[in-house]
Amino acid sequence: MRLASVDAAALAVGLRPGMPLADARAQLGELMIVPHDPVLDQDWLDRLAQGCARYTPLVALDAPDGLILDIAGAAHLLGGEAGVVADIEGRFARLGMTLRHALGPTADAARALARYQARPAPDETSAIRRLPVAALELEAEETTALVRAGLKTIGDLAGRPMANLAARFGADAAMALRRIMGDAPSPLDPRVPPPPVVAERRFAEPLGSTAHAAKILAELVGEAIGDLAERGKGGRSFRATFFRSDGLARDIAIETGHPTRDAGLVMRLFAERLDGLADPLDPGFGFDMIRLAVPRIETLGASQLGLEGGAVKEAAIDELADRLATRLGRGRVRRLRPADTHIPEQAQLELPAIDAPAPLPWQAPEPGEPPTRPFHLFDPPQPIEVIAEVPDGPPHRFRWRRQAHAVRRYEGPERIAAEWWRRRDNGGLTRDYYRVEDAQGRRFWLFRHGLYDEKPDPRWYIHGVFA
Amino acid sequence: MRESSHPLAGLRQRIARIAASDGVESHRAEGWLASGHARFDDALHGGLAIGRIHEFFAADALDATSAAAFAALVALRAPGKAPLIWLRTTDANKRSGRIYAPGIAELGGDPDRLLLVETADPKMLLACANDAIRCAGSAAVIVESWGKFPLLDLTAGRRLALGARDAGTTLLMLRLNAVPTPSVAETRWSVAAGPSHALAADAPGAPAFDLELLRWRGGPAGTRWRLDWNHDEQSFRETALSGALLPLPARRAMASHGAAAA
């Protein structure tokens, strides 16, 4: 076992990440050791990034332990770059985090400066030129080779023709260098893409009560909807972010099945979501900022109510579906759509009502014929014990759920082959389906899984019940 | 204590009288969900009243599909595109199977009208039913429950009934594997699968239902019907029993089966 990471006190006594645990123990008797959990680390980094959304909407993760914030045009809100840095450092200190920061003209330059800067420099350009070549993050041997060749800093490399570097160390090395120097763009991959419509409010004094926060949220919804109306758009999803004064934040999101500009509806959905939270919204030491984002917008014309009220009723149903989906989870309010396959259990898709596609036609019934597909389908099919008169004949009697049924009438078999064109192993066994009626008049859909020449002793299953 | 219970009982009776004279019943129904079978509809003065609760008990646990299909067909028969909201708990998928849209389409119903709502437990089911029932514009709301439903007491039932009356929505309660108990429902039915009219080569025919009217607020109960579903005409009709096979049914009395189920 090795040390994954050490804190400042451990660094001071000479422990280093990567050191074997036994050595560390030998060096220092009283170590406090916490098992390394990369998933939790990632989760925590994500939460920190969420909290940093208060400074700028463009926050990118630099796993495993970095955050990149694009504060261009956003720094003046906190009194310039120094103000932003002081604010971040203050909040992170309250969370028990120490950090190393750097400001740079591009994301890659800032990142390299934060991670590799050893000596202070008079200005930004010379700071970048003084960075060690390790900042290019090449393979260890290549970095060593560069250092041996006497090229110790980025500045040394930058003075030489780029083509030579590319020829010797690959195009990636040249690209990394150009990015750090600011000659090539270094695009940021933000954690959450910036939403098209945002409304936010900052408070001088943190808000201590959730009820008050909900009131502010209602005002923000009004503002966002005014913005949407000007653009002729409606929101499909809304995300409220509550920033706590300790630097963390909480997202509450809702979705609607159709674009909407109805502030009442949006607030009802938010209320539904806030009521149903497993762990309620906790203001902690208070919220100092609330932001409402509308990440998904769609065109929505000005609407006029129909005289006959049909649209009103439809809207009521849509709202009910949205509300239930908000309360139960989007996957629990569903609509049924056909799928183009003859495998019975795959022939229907249950899709969330919130974004179910437009209806497609279903297989029309044969006139005068009874239904060939059951009303209820078991997925997976349930095994039954069957007695048949001849091995590959229809079932004569069967036992399902500890109850015996004598087959009075049957129709079949309807042979459904596996989809051999989809899978290399022919997709499985052929099924012989029988529609049977028992002595009480109940109708079942049974099948034998496999033909006798496919399988020595095929099993029987019940796949559905007819009306 | 003993003496105080008498006035209490008296008060309860008075409340019951007030409720009976000035409650759900006094309101006229806005229409009916008709079955399409003239005798059946006439006997019920038009069919299943809209804006009321109707309970469907499966005569046996195995008749769950018949009860569900009957309720769904009565609701989906009504023309238009109004959705049928179907609430069930997650374990219903295992017990009675998934609702299978190709099967509904083959019965002549439009599966696109179905809005399925799945809840984790009966408590949430009841809460969502209360919301769904207050939302005008649905063809009907089907609430499917399995076994005893202790949360659905008279108070909860009455709340549902008032919601249905005010919004003009029809609530079809599917009570599977349950024994009928007093409730505020307008009609209460026991549904069982009936032997179908055999087709050529002794193949099972159109879906057939054995219905028994257990209770009706508007008139006498106890009537039985044997209907089968004609998907071409989108209506129920009397089952024509062929003389050759008369496996005389299965007129299962509710009491004995109810006891067995409980």
C-alpha cells in the first residue's frame, strides 16, 4: 500500500505521495490514514465545482484535484481578479481546503502555472517562460530527454523551431507548448454548459429560511419567464441553484413535457420537488445567492385559448403528468410506444411521458378475429409445468402459481423465431406460442422455449394473460 | 363510556343521513360510460356514471386481467383522444404482468391514450390518485390495487368521490385479490373471465366477461351478465354460447371466493 496524497503537515516532515505505507509508518509513528476513495474524491470535486458556479457559469473539472474557472468578464463583480481569488480562498478555507491558484491568459496556461510554477516572476509572460518542461506533461523519459538536452524551461523550448519539437516528441508536445504559450486556443469543457437563460440574485446578508428562498425563487422564475417571452421561447427544464455561504451549492431541477412560460406551473413543480426531497434543502449558514437557469428552451408562440376549452383540458393533463413525474421520478410516468420487432416483450417501449416521441401507429386488429396478443404480459416470462399429449404438441394441462389448469381450447402454435440476423449465435431459441383457454374460461399465452431439434428438453413458460 | 356511545352513534347516523341526502348522490351524473350493450346500459340507466367511483373486484386472483381489461375497455370505448390515466404500484408488473399495448391495440383500444403512472407503495398510489382525479380532461382514472387496501378507508374514499364529482372525472378502482368492503362507490362489480365462444378448430374466441353487480346506489344489485367484447364494433354484446360446448360456468359466488382470497 502506498500513500495517495498527504497533507501539508505530512509534507513538512518528509512524507510524499507514492511512498510505501510501511516506510511512512517507520518514519512517523502516529499517522492518521484514510483509505483512498477516488469516487468520493471525484464527487467532492464536483460539489466544489458546483459551488464555484457562483463566480462564473464556465467551471471545468481538472480531475483529480483541479478546477478551472473562466472568469473573463465576471471578475469585476467581486472587485477584480484579486477579489475573486480572496473570496474563493476564504470559502475553501472554511471547508478545510487549502488551494494553489494561478491566473493565466488561457486555461492551459493558468493550469500549468498553478501546478508547476516554482519561482515568482515579474509578469505573466515571463512566469510562463520560466515554467519547467514538466508542465508539458509528456512521458517521463521524454521530459528527461528534454532536460538532458539542456531545455529546462518552456522559454527554452519556445525559442526553438516548433517543427523540431514536433518531429522529436510528437505533435502532441508541440500542441501542448502552443497552448501554454497561448498560441493555440485551449477550449474549456465546462461541467455544465452555460444555459441560455439565467436569472440570479445575490444577497448582502445570507438568507436563513427556506421559505424566504422559495419566495426569491418565484421572483426569479418571473424574470426568467419575461426573458423567455421576449425571445418567443418556452422552457423545458428549469434548474435552481442555491449557493450557501460556506461555498457549497444545491441544485434543484424540474422538467416539463412541453415548453412553458407559465410561472405558476413552474413554481408548483418546484414546490412539488422541494416537498418531496429526501434530504430537505438545508440553508446551513444561509444562502447568499440563488440562481435560476433554463438550460433547455424551445420555441413557443404566443398562445390563445380555444373557445371550446379542449386545449385547457389537454394542458391540465400535461401538467398532471409533469407534476407526477416531478414527484415520482421521470421514469415512472410513462407512455407506450410500439417498437419494430416481433419479439413480444420488445414490441412495446415504455418511455417517460416527459419526452416520449410522437405516437406511431399500432398493429390494427384483424376483423372478426380474437386478439393474438395478451392484455397483460409477464416480463420475464414465468416458468410453468406442462403436460402435453405429444412432445411437440399443444399443452394438455399446466400448473402455474401452484394451481393446476386443464386446457379446454387452444390455438397454435404461432412460431416466433429469434432474431438470428442480429446476433451471431442466432439470437437464441425458437418459441412456439399457444393461446389456450382453461376450464374456467381464462385465457393464457403459453410458449415452449425451443423446438425439440434445438434442445433436448425445452421448458414451458407463461408469457401473458388475455382478457 | 357506555352511555356516551349512544349519543355518538346517534350523531353518526345523523351525519350519515346528511351525507346521504346532500352528498354525492344528490348531484346528477354528467353522462355515462356506456358498454354498447343495450340491456346492460338500460339496466344501469345509461352505463357507468361519469364523475363517480366504480369498483371492480376480480372474482379470483387469476381474474385480475379480466377486471383490468373490462375497466380499460369501458373507458377506451368512449370516442375522442382523452387519456386514460392508469395508476398502479411497481409490484403489479410482477403480480399481474405489464400492461401490454399490442394486446390493447388488438382489442381495438388506442394505447396512445394510456398514461401509465407507477408508484412505489399504496400510500403514494392514493396520493397520486387524489391528484389525478382532480384533473379534468381524462377519459377515466384507473387505480389498480392488490389485496387489502387499508389506506382506502371511508374518509379516503369520500375524498376521492368528492374530487371525482367536482372535476367530472370517473374513477375506476381495480381491486384485485380483495374482498368487497363498504365504500362510497357508485357501483361495485365482481368481474371474472367467462368461457369464450369457440371459433373454428376449437380455438378460444373473443374475450368474455362474467359480471356481477354487487352494489349500485341507484337501484337493485345482484344482476349478472355474461358479455363478450366485439372489437370490430367497439362494443360489448351478449355471449352466444354454442350448444355443443356448455361448460356451465363458473358462476362463482363472490362470498366463497372472497373468503378464499382473504
